Amino acid sequence: MNFASDNAYGAHPAVLQALIDCNEGAVMGYGADPVSARATAAIRDIFEAPDAEVHFVATGTAANALVCAQLSPGFGRIYCHEDAHIETSECGAPEFFTGGGKLITLAGAMGKLNAGHLQEALRIGAAEGWNGGRNAMLSITNSTEWGTVYTPQEVAALSRISHDAGLPVHMDGARFANAIASLGCRPADLTWRAGVDVLCFGGTKNGAMGAEAVIFFDPELAEGFAYRRKQSGHVFSKQRFLAAQMLALCENGLWTQLALQANAAATRLAEGVARAGGHFLAPVQSNAIFAAIPLAAHQRAVAAGAKYHLWPDASADGSDPVPVRLVTSWNTPDCQIDALVDLLCQGDGA
Amino acid sequence: MNFASDNAYGAHPAVLQALIDCNEGAVMGYGADPVSARATAAIRDIFEAPDAEVHFVATGTAANALVCAQLSPGFGRIYCHEDAHIETSECGAPEFFTGGGKLITLAGAMGKLNAGHLQEALRIGAAEGWNGGRNAMLSITNSTEWGTVYTPQEVAALSRISHDAGLPVHMDGARFANAIASLGCRPADLTWRAGVDVLCFGGTKNGAMGAEAVIFFDPELAEGFAYRRKQSGHVFSKQRFLAAQMLALCENGLWTQLALQANAAATRLAEGVARAGGHFLAPVQSNAIFAAIPLAAHQRAVAAGAKYHLWPDASADGSDPVPVRLVTSWNTPDCQIDALVDLLCQGDGA
Amino acid sequence: MNFASDNAYGAHPAVLQALIDCNEGAVMGYGADPVSARATAAIRDIFEAPDAEVHFVATGTAANALVCAQLSPGFGRIYCHEDAHIETSECGAPEFFTGGGKLITLAGAMGKLNAGHLQEALRIGAAEGWNGGRNAMLSITNSTEWGTVYTPQEVAALSRISHDAGLPVHMDGARFANAIASLGCRPADLTWRAGVDVLCFGGTKNGAMGAEAVIFFDPELAEGFAYRRKQSGHVFSKQRFLAAQMLALCENGLWTQLALQANAAATRLAEGVARAGGHFLAPVQSNAIFAAIPLAAHQRAVAAGAKYHLWPDASADGSDPVPVRLVTSWNTPDCQIDALVDLLCQGDGA
Amino acid sequence: MNFASDNAYGAHPAVLQALIDCNEGAVMGYGADPVSARATAAIRDIFEAPDAEVHFVATGTAANALVCAQLSPGFGRIYCHEDAHIETSECGAPEFFTGGGKLITLAGAMGKLNAGHLQEALRIGAAEGWNGGRNAMLSITNSTEWGTVYTPQEVAALSRISHDAGLPVHMDGARFANAIASLGCRPADLTWRAGVDVLCFGGTKNGAMGAEAVIFFDPELAEGFAYRRKQSGHVFSKQRFLAAQMLALCENGLWTQLALQANAAATRLAEGVARAGGHFLAPVQSNAIFAAIPLAAHQRAVAAGAKYHLWPDASADGSDPVPVRLVTSWNTPDCQIDALVDLLCQGDGA
């Protein structure tokens, strides 16, 4: 019963098969191979962006931090939510890759930035002069770190504010597929048509072994990015194995299918959490559940070996109810969901 | 009528004379000169620290950021007040010099860190694992960015918490002299005896042209610092001119005398601000006043050419009362203080 | 007929099978999984180093640059051969990761450092003072970028000089397996017993998809390395897939078997090159051949689609004979070797 | 008898007087003061460049490294002479400030780059792909580290090659005044009219305490530079004291007068060195002499307390003749020159 993260599960069989399929023979390394070309084409198709420049890396932190370095100078101010992955979970990677960039974090209910707050923050930042650095970029996460989902309209509103201030927009899409699965909209509508300049399109949490695509919808913004990737050790000599993972996900719509499965698993689990007396801290819109559950239920689950994180951190331990984060994946078995729900509800019949 | 900053005023005549005095003849460059040796000795005397390692740089940002790089790796968490100069006013210098360090800012009334909050923050940080980086150092400012002053006991309490967590303690002493002048205690009591490992001892705001001393009370902490200084362009070939400034301040107690003057000017001004109906946002303990003054008084002052900053930023403009920061220096003329007070009070007689 | 690089070929079937084998079920991410533990144990066994600290990354540039950052401060001097991969082929990664480290390159016949030259260079470097930075580390590559191999005695001689100067020793072992296959010695004898402190043990060029192990024989040298890896985006959430690759190579001696195959392929090819009138620029000791071949032979080969690099760069094009680099891999088919040799020799019968 | 460096001597009295003159009263800090404006105007006049953007910093290393960071990304290749100050004497500052830039050093007789070699090196660099980084900028020093001087024609030839390759041109002008004094040409002819995009115009070695001006002839190249300067701690709060130094030198032609004095002192000394049997390693064109002098003469000079450097480093000690570097300054007394010459020649009469 592992609900710790969607990366707790392995890779989809189609991804592994793609590795085997592309393994034959010798090809030129570093991306000059046919699989890389096909994966790029598949991504351009999905995003209706025939000119997009696409780069493959193996980790989400690499993808995000490299884009920060591409869009912000060392003296830049990078605006993001206070719970953004780039702020909380990348060990200072954006600061390191940019050469000193400063993350300006904004509060916002349930993982989402508020347009008014952003506008005000950009205004203050612009007035900073050199003391506080220079406004450089906006980064938003979709689906968010709270499992909520920005609509195209919400993304467009934030992008407009950012562009009006002269700043490009980055979307951390480690769980972009879950957002699409939730909204049912076109990928282009949630990205470049809504003003997103660069998307980190996650594969790892959605069935890849370790693969992300950095998509520059405006190829001019990608100037020099290949060097940056190389200098940080994020170019694979046998790049076909990165590209093949993304290709397997992107061909035949596997990526949305897997995200739908992960979201459906969350819905199933959420129903059980509700039955168990859980109180939701955020609406369940993708594949993550944030809820306060009765302490006794939590203790039964943990005792039975269930794995998940307290929220926002372990200091929540012992409170009643106890706030938790439960993440489902494309591969979380229904039986494990049901087993967890049974544990959570068990005390009710007594 | 300039109350914008204590660096609005020039250098003390004794500092300029010291430049002239040390100008004669050829000496070896880069610190191997007799003036540098004398300045180091004078500082060791003041701090009763015969083994301290002393480095001279020209700006406070250089001093602070170099110390951050010395005490924190790129993946380090640097704890400081949310209004700390290293956070608000150095354009990301600590992040740049450390190679990506993350400033963890804590709220705290009137510019001072709260010991309990610090302890809790360090506990959370230690539990971060690599996601959030590793606890690296504590930085405190004395006198603070709000003009308040930590006592030796308060410094010792914060240092103890930091040391208990294995972290060294940096003091940003851009206005250290003002703190000493306010407290009347021994410099050693406010620094190494209270657990401070490294002090950036400011000269610039206290009558120098541009000179700060970085003092490592434990010389082992300074390992390699000379290279770091050189690599960042902060080694002067004609270092005697940096050292001479600090020497002029440190010999004969000029540094405390100037700070007493600056503090006294603030006291004089504060009395006037009170008479003008100002409401103090923080106790006036050194050479800075934070007060909300009647809008009409503010408008009269500005119209007459008085210069000072709204607080925390220009967005306060138009409110009534209007929050302002007024900084005095060793050289602020009494007549200008009185002139400002007259302007602020003018409406009263009407 | 691809002799461009040993990374032109794919992954060994056992490596792919290992990915499938470890794919089942949910495990904790980021290295806290059983496959990572087994791979670490296997590596410790191979190197007779039960206390070694082992980290897995996906690329050789990441491995090398992270180690440079671990062993050298930003102001460090990193000694290496002028043809070292860290100098010629990593786009400044060591400089970036260290925060400004300077590579001090030394000439040396056929890719190997000369002990006397190293000693002299270290002496000069130590006398630099801060102008030139501080001596920080030695990096040697085995097998070298010229396909030659350092013996344990040669490694020990260089290590001794480095250690005598207080510097740790890094070995870039992207083709370490080929060196072992060539020498037939114990891995421990070629590394820590010969004074190597940290080895980047390559998997990618030896049958992995993309996997390298950074081995700290002295775990104290690894202090903080996990954070460094994370901050640069080189931690895989699903790390089992990195570890499984190394495990597949390390269990049952596959890694040496594959290297023996690659070396044997080079020997087979070298015989043909000799027959074709090629003149060897370096002895063929591992899986790379450096030779000057008749221009006509070269032109026939290229016309027939053979792929390999001119040496040291494309400017050699048109000279007669033309210097080339031919690299074989564990998977280079004998028939392709023979086909290339036939092309090279073809004119002889005319 | 100090001939170690032109920074061994102090500041010109006019520079010190300028500090006193600008000391009165309160002004806004960080460059918004009238002295900064006047110094900028004076420099624009000298260079016939009314639109140039001018920044003041205190050290030559800061000036050079900041310009490198401005013109080169972290993955950039920076072309310079192998004896360039940025390569030999800045402790890796360019690498640090750029975030990993690589200095590509070229040999060249007597400190000067050869146009043909540069062209070939740029060609090779352009072919590197990402392995070796991307061609980014050219840096030349005038007068050179060997005391020789590039003519406007020579600068123009190098600039043309650089510009043809798309690279901007930086001139390290720590001793630019000495070059102008030597050539007698217009500063504009030796800089922007000859293709120089950015000049680091040195004051420190020419009579300032510590002041350099970074001059962007194309202000667009300066975009964001103020932030960069701030983030590296190179903004002075009391900037008037930096600007005043440059103003003192630039008004009334003092800067060329002092350089003429320094050059004349070198000429006087060179005549003596010739009389003492010295063999010149480079023509004496500015204020530095590189010569091999009889060992006995050297030993007499050292025994009498003369200070200067062996060349290229102390390892030359003991050879006969012994290669030395002798540097004169605007303030080197004739009597000391004559005293040194007497020592060198002393043995002749015996």
C-alpha cells in the first residue's frame, strides 16, 4: 500500500518494450538518432506546435532548473508559489543553475497563485531596483503541488500579468498529464495558447523510468539551451533511451490514458477517505489527495504498512485529525486502494 | 536634509587624513604592508581576540556574501530574518557566492529573530533531507535593519540554538558600532563571547569611504578565505588604502565616538518625531527611526526637500499616517535635524 | 560500420532484462530501494571495499563534474591531461559545478601524464599564491582518451605525487572496465591500493543504457555529496532503474566480459589497420585505435558509409595519411570490423 | 627600490585631493551623485563616445571578470593570450563570474595574440559543438602583460576576426594609459574605432587608490550589468569616492601625463639595463621591462634590497642570466632607478 508518491511505482510495460525496440544496432549518440526525432515529432503533434524545440532530460529537477537558468539571469527574481517544487524540493537547484537567482514565493490557497497577488508582487519587485534583483520569470505548476488544477483561463490570466511585466512563463508539468486528464482540454490550450512559453512535460511520474521533455514553444527562447544541458551533465550519449520513453508515452495517447487511470484511482480513494471521516484540505482534481483523517484511522493504516506522507511535514504526527498526502499512480492497484480504505474505515463498524 | 541612509554622508576627516598619511612610498601590495598589519592589530585589540583572522573588503555586500560562501555549501540553508540585508538588499549575492544557497527567512518583530521560532525552523530544516537542502548557518544583524539592538544575552541565546544544531553564526555588523554605542558593552561580549563565529564589522556607514573588516574569531573557519576574496575581485592591490580607513576608525576609539554621535542624532530626531505626532514602529535604539508620521507632516517635509524612504517601500505613499524610515549618521547636522522637526511640527501651531 | 564511439551501440540484453526484473511493485524512491542496495554491495565486492560510498548517476559528465565539485573549491586548480574528457568534452561542466575551478592541463605522450611533469606543475601551482588559485586535485583517466592504459604502478606513482602535495586523486573510469580487461589485474589494485580516492566507474560505454557509479573509497570524502547530486538534478526518483543497470553489469562478471569483447574487437581491427598500411599513433591497449591511415583507404571507407572521427579533429581531413580514431564496443559485430578492414585494404590488391 | 609592480606605489596627490573635495555634504548613494556624473562625462569625452555606458569598480579583477560574465554564458569559450591577466592572475574569477566559462589560451610572442592563430583557434572552437563549449568572446590586453603595445591596426585586425566569428571584443586596459602614452594616438582609435566593444580602463596602476572604469561603447551590451555588479558586491554605497578618483585622473589629462612619466621611467631604466649587459626579452614599449640580466648583477640588486619579480616565476632563480620583470610607475623616483642601475652595472668597472 504505497501512496507516498507517484514515482514509487515502476515503468509502464510499453516504456520498457520501447527500450528493447530501440536497442538494436548502432546510431549516432547525443540525440542524432531516429528515435529522438520521432519522439520530438510526437510531442509537437500533441501540442500542435510544429516549431517547438524539444529537449529530453531524465529528471524533473533538471528540467525545471535548466529552464530557470535559461529564462533568468543570476540576478533574477523567479516568481512561484510557496509550495512550488522548485522552492521546496530541489535542494536549491534553480539557485545553483541560474547562478544565484532568487525565488520569490507567494502564498495562495491550495497550491494556486492568485492573479492579484502576483500582479502586486511583480509591481513591488519592479520597484526593488538592484537591491532585490530584477524580475525575471514566472513559474507555475500544473497540476499543482496540492493536486489542484489550473484551468486554461486561470493560466492565461497569470500569463498575461507576467507577459505584461515582460516576463516569460514556465510551467512545471511534472504532472501535466494529470491536469489534462482532469480538464479534458487540448494540451495547446493549457500551454502556449494560454501564454506558457516553456513546459517541462513530465514522463517519470506518468509511467516512464526517468524522462522529461523540455518544450520551448518559442524556439528563440531555447537559444544555447543544448550547451546548458551538456554543461550540467544532462545530455545522454545514448539519448535514444530517453527519447524512447517519451515516445512510448506520446504515441497512441498512452500518456493521457495513464493519467486518467491515476486520477481515477485518486477518485476511488477519495470516496473511501470521505467515508472514513476524512476532511479534504483541497479539492481532489488530479491524482493527489490532501485530507485530514482521524488519528485512529491513520494509526491503523500505518500499523498495517501503508506508506504516505504527513502534510506538510512529519511535525503533524500525533494531531487528530492528522493531515496527510495520498498520491495515486497509473499503476496503483484497486485492491490496495480498497485495502487502505478498509483500514481507514475499520473503526466505524465497532 | 538627508535621512535616506547613513551612507549618504561622506568620510570622516580622520579617515581621509589616514589615506594621505599612508600614501608615501612603495610597499608590497595585496595586504603585505605595514598599515594592514596595524589595522589588523587594532581590531584584534578591540575584540580582545589576538588570534582572529581579519580580512578587509570595500563593501558590506561583499563581506556578507563572502562569509556566506565560506560557511555554507551551495546546497546550504542560511537562516536569517526576513528583513535581513542579505535577503532584501544584496541582489542575490549570497546565492551567487555560495553557488545556490537558499536563504530561509524568519519573521520576527522589529527586525529581531525569535529564539523559539529559530529552533523550530532549524528542526524543520534538519528534517528536510535533500529536498530542501542542508542546514548550514545562522546570520543575524546587529544593530538590526529596524534599528533595534540585540543584547549579548539575546545573541547568546540564538547562537546557542544554532551551535546546538551544528551551525556557525555570522553577524552582519554593518552597524555594529551603533549597537555597541547603544549597549555600552564590550565588543567581545556582543560577539565571540556570545557565540558569534564571524563578524562583518562595518566601517562604511560609520565614517569610512568604503571599508569593512571580516573578522573570523576562529581562524580555522577562515581556511581558503583569501582565495575566495581574490576570486571575487575583492582583493585590493593597494590594500593599505582599505586598511588605513579601518585603522583610522579603530585607533583612539573614533568608531564608537562616531556611532554615539549617530545614535544621539537619532534620539534628537526621535524626540521631534514624537512631538510631531509620530507613532514609533520600533523602539529607537541606534541610529534609525521607524515611525508612522502624519501625512501632512510628511508632505511638508518632502516639499521642502527632505530625503528619506517610505517603509517598507514606496507603496506606503498616500496613507495617513505614512510609515517612514529616518536614518542619522555621525555627520548629520543638528540644524538639519531641527529643520526637519520644524517641518514635521509646523502644522501644529496652526 | 560505426566506429565513432562505444556509446553508439545500445544496451546489453542483460541490462534491459534487469530493468524488467526490477519493475514490479512499488518501492520507496530516491535510492531507498533493494536494487540500489544490491548494486552497491556488488560494487563494494568487486573493489574489495566494504566501506566505499557509492552513488549512481546517469552520465559520465555528471559523475566527473560532481566529483570535481566535491574535491575542489571554486578557486581550485584541477590537474589533468590536456586531452582529458573533463577538459575537452564536458562543455565546462567541471568549471560550472566547482564554481570556477581551473583545469590545469598537462601534455603527455599518448594520453598519459608524466610523473615528473606533474610534480613540476604541482610545484609551480603551489607557488602561485592566490593569483592562480590553489592546488586542489588530480584527475587521471583510465583507460585514457588515447586508448592507452595506466598500470597500477603508474597510477600509484602519480597518486603518490598528488598525495604528497596534499591533493586527492580522481580517476575518470568511463572505460575503467577496458583497462581492467587489458591488464587483468584486480580492480582494487588499479584504484584504492594505487592511491585513487574516487573512481567514476563507467557503465554506459560498457553495455548500460546510461549509468555510472561514483565510488568514494574513503567515505569521508563523500560528505554532502548526496545534496550536491540532488542540487544538480542528478538524483533519480526511480533510482532502481539506474542501480539495476550497474547491478546487471556487476553481477556475474558481465562488466569484464563485455570489456574483453570490446578490447578483442579493437585487436581484430588493429590487425586489419596494420595490414592496410596504417601507422599507429598509440599502442592499442584497450578498445580504441589511433592510427594514420592512407587517404585513399579512408576515402573508400567513408564512401561506403563507415563512421568514425578524424583525430584530433576534422581539420585533419585531406591529409595523407589521415589520422583517425576507431572505437570498438562490446557489441561491434566482427562482420563490420572485417567489412571495414576489407575497405581499407581494398586498394592493395590493385 | 621597488620595481615589483606599478601598484606598489600609492595614489597621486590629485586623487587624494579629489576625495577631500567631494567629501562635503550628503548625496544620494550608489552612483546617483554629481561626481559620478562628472566622471562619466569626462570619460565619454576622452573616448569621443557620448553614448558609452560607464561603470566604476575598485579592482581590475572585478572589472575583467564582470565583463566576461556580461559577454559570455557559462558554457562560453573566452579567447585570450596564455599570459593574460584573466588567465594567470585572477584566481579563476572569470570562470566564477561566468558560471563555468572556459579560457582558451593562445600562445603568442611577447604577450601579443597572432591574428592567424586566433582565426584558426576560433575555427576549431566553432567546430567543437557542445563538447568544448561555444565561442563567446575575445579578450586582449593593452598594453600587454609583456609590456608590449598593440597598435590600432593590430587591434583592428584581431577585432575583425572576432567580429567575423560573431564574438564581441573586450580589452583589459589595466595599463591602457601606458599604451596610449606609448602610441600617442587617440583613445577612440585604439578602442571602439578599432572594434573594441568593452574596455576596462584602469586607474589603479596609474595613480588611483583603487578605481577602474568599465566602458561599454555599445550601451546595449551593458544590459543588466548594474545588477551583476551589485550581486557581486562591487557597488559602492559611497560611489562618489570611486568616481572622484577617475575624475581626478581624467580631467586635465593627468592620466596620460602619469603614464608618460611611468613609460619614461621604464625607458631610463632600460638604458641602464642595457648598459648592465641585460638582454631584452621583449621591446620596452610601455612601463615594464622584461630582460635577462647577469646573475651577479641580480644578486647585487637583491642583496641591496631591490624588489622585483623573476620571470615567469621564481623557478628562474639561479640561472645566469636571470630573466626578470621590472615595472615602473608614475611615481618611481629617478634616484631609485639610478640606484638600481648602479647596482646592476657595479661589477663592470671592477
